[in-house]
Amino acid sequence: MTTSASSPALRLDGVSKSFRRETGESVLALDNISFSLDQGGLAALVGPDGAGKTTLIRLLTGLMKADRGVVSVLGIDPAKNPQAIQSRISYMPQRFGLYDDLTVRENLDLYADMHGVTADDKRTQYARLMEMTGLESFQKRLAGKLSGGMKQKLGLACTLVRSPELLLLDEPTVGVDPLSRRELWEIIRSLVKEGMTVLISSSFLDEAEACERVLVLDEGKKLAEGPPADVSSLALSRTYVLQPPDGMKPRDFQARLLADPDVVDAVPESGHVRLVSQAVSGRSGPAYFGGVLAQPTAARFEDGFMVLLQQTGGAKPNPSEEPQPEEALGGSRDDSMVEVHDLDRRFGKFVAVDHASFNVKRGEIFGLLGPNGAGKTTTFRMLCGLLPPSGGSLKVAGVDVRQASASARQHLGYVAQRFSLYGQLSVGENLAFFARAYGLRGKKKSERIAWALNQFKLEPFVRLPSAQLPGGFKQRLAMAASLLHRPEILFLDEPTSGADPFARREFWQRITVLAAGGVTVIVTTHFMAEAEYCDRAAILDNGKVLAQGTPAELRAHAPAEAGHIATMEDAFIAIVVDARSKEAAEHGERES
């Protein structure tokens, strides 16, 4: 069965879907959703955690059935004939099922054989996919030894072994560095140019801005549908940039601005604060916020998205729900809390960390930035005493981790890259378990669990198995557990990966409060805009520290462009590409 060129590739008409949690409550994941996408189109699904994006995609694949409404994919009802759908589409879920103990080529062969791809088609398709993804020289490497970005490209290649008519991608760029993300999007655009229909869900709103159409969801309801410019237009004449007052950090000025009832959103950007205002009638002349003159700037999709959420009761934390500071930790702001000198880590002949050096003071927010596989997580694990270094020295809270890793860990809190709590245990049981692990007993234990439930707004979920929490609340629970024992140093390994913009704002408000109270924070992130919250950051690649300094000092590495203020992403790409170009040139000289 084929569809005519004029019929949509996918259509939903009045679709609803609900689930029942183990606690007995019913959750409406999709509420009367209507949406269509023409053949050859590129569309994005965006919305906060728990908005219904993954549920919608799974309905289109035939893996779920709608409770009500009509779902049509390539002219077929996936509930009635899922096999017919699945033979013509490809679906890449959030955690694509690569086999770590198989090579790149063996993974491709496995998926090709599952889909009945002939030997002749394999040769043709593999050559195309290797060129498209840049995986040609890695065909014999085990998938488990690929970087995060390369794994995503291999996952995408596996979904394309049979040239589908429709490609469904659920958060394909989560946990992917800016360079790899750019490469993935070059592949997606080339597929659309060839006539493939692509639907993608994403927490990067600049990706939605690059699509032809967008569907914005929140708590299962449709908030907007149409070209991205329609959403951007909601913030027209309401977006500004402001220079923080002398001596005030952008993140602290942001916190002040978010308390202003005339402000919808505020976020640090290139040393300034970008602000979206309420539509205030009767305002004339220059605009001032927080006593500072605001300069108008062009609206973008993320600005309109935050306005849209605010109009439906979200997008800006309620002042009564903002994180409350605890009693400040003792000590001087000049204290060195983390000292790393010539740190090495080798796995056989592979050098994961190569003579890295940096210092972090009390109450600082320090960023470790770098491409997938740069050595950030390995560095984290050594700092936490979970992995012995091969060389060099490191001290945490004045303790030599090589000599006394157990005593050093008493000062630490750690939020891992992937949700690492116990999914089968309830929220309350997880907190009780980690409180005991941190040595809390009796009244102190009860007080800290009560604090965590209140501070992170987890009371409604206290009996819910943590595996059933929405992504944003899983992150809250992981953070709450790491702070039960009031650590002096908090390690955060990609804590906002996959989180929506609202959840990221909320997260950084908490980090700002912790740092103000004397907690030292070391964080890795692939959202380069989040590096603006850091006091200082280091950029790594191939285990080496390429550059470090304040955000302003790092942005100075970006090439100057007329009319464009350099961002941290510009700086990141410039620093990494320049280092790789020099390394390639040196390698070429050695070979010759």
C-alpha cells in the first residue's frame, strides 16, 4: 500500500491516551491532540518533562494504542496493522538498543538482517551511511567503546539501513556535545532534502527553530502548532539584554530579575542577561528592569516558548517554591577545595586524562566542558575516589584522594550522568537508603529527609517508585539524595541532560543558592549556555585541558563577527576545532 503525495505522512485527530500508575492514580498523557505532517516534512515535538512527547511517538510506531481518536501513519492505522507501519518507518528511541560487545559493522549487520536487507542493498546502503556518519574508520571498533556522539550516529545509521519513508527520532541529541550535535543535524537535513519525512522530539529549542513545523505540548495538551516563527512572535517587542550592575555576576542578576513580576524569563548570555518581559500596557520610553536600562533584541523561539508556558501557568517558578538557602557552610572563599595537578588516567595504551591541572575555590561553580569522550566523567570519578589515577596529584577538601579516598568522599555529593538511584524503590525509600548510607540516624535523618521532600517538591511522589518519575523529577530526586549529608563539594555529571528549558532554569536556581551558601560545585554539561552560570570553566578534548578561565576569557577565543556577540558555543567549537586541526597537522608532519 502506498500513500499519495498529497496525503500527510502522519495524522492525529482528537487523540487521547492515559496511564495508571502503580499508586493507582490515572495520568492523562495526551489530551485530544490533533496534528499532521506532510510527506517530506521536518517537524519537532517540544515541551516540558512529562508533556507527552514520547507517548505520541510510540503511538505513531504502533507500540501503543490510543484510548480515543484517529492515528494514521502513511495512510495506515498503526493500532490495526502495526506490522505494516513498522516495515516502512524507522524509530530511534531515547535509549537506542546498540550492542556494546558488537562492533560498529556487526551492529549494522544485525539491524540489516532483522529488516531483511539484501546483500546488494547492504553494500550500497553501508557505503552511503559510512560517508554520512563518518564511521568508516571505526567499523571494527566495539560500540561500547564509542563516544556518546558516535553512538548516536551509529544508532541513527542502524535505523536507516532500509531507507524508511518516515523517521521518528526521540531526543536523538541528548547527551551529545555541540560538535556532534551539529554533525547529526547535517545528516537529518540531508535526509529531508532526499524526501524523507522526519519527526524529532528535542529539549534543545534551537533545534525546533530549525524545523518547518513544531508541536508544543504541556501535560498532554497542545499549546501551539505551526511554523516556529509563530511561537517566536509571542515574544516580539518583549525581549531585551541587560548588562549586570558593576560587581554583580550575571547569574545573581538573573535571580534578582526573576523575582520581578514584570519578567517572564531571564537567563545569563554572553556576560549579559537576556530577559523576556510581560506585555505591560502603557509603557513608553526606555525600559528598565532591576534599575538597569534594557536594550531591545530580536525574539527567538525559546523566548516565545517561555511566554507560551507562562500563559498556561508555568515557565516561571513561583516565589513560594523557589529553593531556600540553608545555613552557610564555614570556611573562607579563598580556600582551595579541589586541587588537581598533572592528573593522568590510562586504560592500557589509551590515555583518558592527560596531565590535567586546575584548582577550584570554596563556593565556586566550575565547569568541565568538552566533546563526548574528552575525559570529563573519568576526571569526575577520580575526584570522587571511585577510580585511582595513573599519575599526578589531587586533593579534595584538603584530603589527598590517593591516600584517603573514603574520608574525602564524606565531603562530597555526586549526581551521576545517568539516573543512578533504585528504580524499584519509592522516592521516600530512596531518600531513607541514602540517608543511612551517609551515616544519618534518628532525628537528624528524619529532618534531612523532610527537608529534601519539601525543598525539591517531592511530597506528592513519596510513595511512587522512582523509575516512574518524569525525567525532571528524577533529576530532583538524585540532587536531593546527594545533598542529604550537606556536602561541601557537589559533583554534577551532565545533570540537565534531556531536561526542558524550564527544568534547567529551576535547576540552576538551586545551584546558585547552594554556591552562595559556600558549596563548591563542579559540573559537566553539553548545554554551552549553561557554562555562563560558571565562575570559571575548563575545556577538554582527548584528555587534555585546552583552555580554562572565566566565561568572558573563554569567549575571547571565538572568532569576531560583525553584529554577532560571541557565545560559549562559539568559543567551545573554535577551541576544539583549532586544537584538532593543530593535532592533525602535527600528526601529518610526523607521518611524512
